[in-house]
Amino acid sequence: MMPMKQERIILGIDPGLANTGWGVIEQRGARLSCLAYGCVATPASMELSRRLAKIHEQIGAVIERFGPTCVGIETVWFGQNITAAFATGQARGAALVACANAGLEVGEFSPKQIKLAVVGAGGAEKTQVQYMVRQLLSLDREPKPDHAADALAAAICYTTHQGLEGRNEVTS
């Protein structure tokens, strides 16, 4: 791993139509600290266009408040449910537009890459990710909901891939 001499604020995003997790970390050299985290929740009863607008607006508000220069975002995993993957892709697009509007550098990472960066195992369970995020960011408790923990993990993953300049998609 390359030495980390950078000082920057990194946004992490775990996209989802019902719940889009977000987390903001600060990197000072090798030291990582959590600035904030949360979740944009949209009810299924809300019209799709309004749900996407809410994700876009609230991620935009997080960007405006914390001023990140870069973002780590999870890619869509097409497990067994294509419908859920499509909805996640739409939520991801709304979040990415907010990031593009702010001129952020974007790193896109698969769930496996994020787990590998944070836990050291690509097949790690959600509880392991939450535990390691807590440890790596020196939090007094595990971040909840798990969407926020996953977003913080995506931001942490970005720090481990910093040497891949000029690439906005990193795949395994």
C-alpha cells in the first residue's frame, strides 16, 4: 500500500432506493476519522421521480455541508433480484448526478472490493463490516443503520485505492 500523505474529505455512498447510506470521513495521512453519517430514506408509497429527487437533493446537501473532494460509491450487485438491482441503479444515478454537479472525483467499487478493503475478506458479513468500520474510524459504537456503515466502508475503500489516478471505475 502506498503511503498516505493526503489530507482530504471523502464521501462514501451505499445506494438504494429505499435507503441510500452516506458517510463522510476525513483523511489526514494514515489517520481516518468520521465526520458524519446517515441515511436518505424514501418510502415505497412516494412516486419514483420524487424518491430519486430526494436522494439527489439530500446527497447534494451533504456535499454542500461537508465539502468532500472525492467519493467512493458502491456499484450495483445483480444478485438474484434484477428488479431490486434496477431500482438501486436509479438511486445510484441520482446520487452520482449530485456528485458530478459538485465536481467530485468518483471511485466506483464492488461490494467485494469494499469488504476486502475494510475487513480483509471479500465475502465478509455485514456485522464484520460494521465492526471494522467502528475500529478503523475509532467510533464509540458501530454505525447504524447498516447502509450508513456500508457508506463509510466505501469511503474507507477509496483511501486504499488512491494510487489509481485517472480511473473512475475500479473493478476486480
